[in-house]
Amino acid sequence: MMTAQDKSILIEQINAALSDVRPHLLTDGGDIEVVDVTDDMTVKVKWLGNCENCNMSLITMRAGIEHAIKSRIPSIHHIEAVNGVETV
């Protein structure tokens, strides 16, 4: 089981990984927020702004978000949007 401190550090690392993708989201009037990381290493994210209803969000999730996170933090197994698009 992950401690609160471990989770906080992991969320900081995830946000750092998302810094590569976030400018592209912001350009289109959207963003993404890390909501939680579960003990089974699932990252739960929330689409914000235009990303919430964008029909390209699933592609962005797979090609941008998932790649950015998993390439920097290989221990992450799954990324799941709590709103907007289907899970990855």
C-alpha cells in the first residue's frame, strides 16, 4: 500500500511528465488534472476545458498522455479519465 508521501511524490513526477503535453492542451483551450494514483498504479486524470468534450481526447490520451507518463514512470500500468473519454 502506498503512503501519502509516496503518492504525493508520484503525482509530482506525473505532473512533470505531463509538462511536455500540457502546452498543446492549453493551446486548444484544455488541460488535464491528476486526480489520484491507486495502489495498483492506475493514474486517474480529469480532462479540463475544451478537452472534456473533445472527440480527439481518446487519441490524445493514447498518443500523448499515456506515452508521456509511461515513458518517464514505467511502473504506471494504466491511465484512466474520470470524465470525458473512455479509459486507456
